[in-house]
Amino acid sequence: MRNLEILYLIIFALLIGCNSRSEKTESINSESEITLSEFQKDSTEIIQWVSKFHDSLKEPKLTDSDYECYRFDFLDSFGKNRLFRIEKLSQDNFRLIVKSYDANEIKNSVSEKTIAISKEQYSEFKKHINGSYFWNLAMIAYPTGQYLDGYGFLLEGYEPKSKEKKERHHIVAREVPYDGSFRKACYKLMEFSNIESLRH
């Protein structure tokens, strides 16, 4: 439970820290009023926090897209964060947007690059997404171990409505996830962007 609290604090602190408006003080003051059970149950609050966080990075809402896309946030306990957004623009057009930033000074620290992704690379990423049963994973789960340095994985996915499928949107948050398909899917995006230093 201690590690789930750490994940909560990482996400909460980052989302609140991104807003330099007057609401920042009110949110911090109310932090102690939010219990772990409330955080675990109320997924709508997580979505709201993530939306505010992404707004500060000028990130689009995935649900406004008319194509399949996924976004992975690597939330470091020291604030050296990365964001990876992979998009399937068409059957033969794929790209990865990577943002690096310091959570303590987002306004002046965001760097961004766009990388062309091959169809084979996208298929490799989707293999791990499907292998993890991403769309059926609980948004929050208790971690299984104890860690000195916590870090959070936040993976969001969106698939628009098609003839074969209904529209789907889902967010999964984990702290130091075990080495399974979910973690491998996230690591694939790091690999595609040639960022190796984030591996633990």
C-alpha cells in the first residue's frame, strides 16, 4: 500500500505542480482530505488530473483524434519526466512524438521531437499492448514489491469507432510495473526513441 501511495503522490504532485494558477494552493490544501480508497475508486478524478497535466504540456486530448493512438508518461520521482505519444495516422503512416521536461519547471524545460515509425515497429508495440490485455487492466493496482526510488508508468490508449469496434479510451497507472507485456509495451516506445537511460 505504501508504494501505491507513492504513485498517488507522484501523479498528484506533478499534476498540481503543473498549474501555477491560484487553484494550486487550494489543491495542495485538500490533498490530505483525499484518502487512498477514494483515489483507488474514483477513476474519473485520475482522468481529470491527467488532463490538466497534459494541458500544461500542450498535449492534445486523445479522444479528439480520428485515429488510433497511445500516450505513455514516464513519471520519475525526481521530476525528470518523458512523454511518448505514438499515432497510427493511416495504414502506412505512423509517428512517435517524444517530450522531455523537468516537472519542477515545465514552462522552460520542454523539448520535443517527432520520429517516423515503421509499420513493423507499430505492430511490435501493439503485440505487447494486446499481450497485456491493456483494455481490461484495472486503472490502479497494488504493486508487488518494495522500492527505494519510485517511478510511475501512465499509459493511455484511444481507438476511434470503426465498423469492427466500438470507440475505446482507457488509462492504466502503475508504479514500477513487473516485467510483463504492459511494461514491455512502454519500453518499446523508449526503444523507438533511442532513450535507454530510463530503463530500471
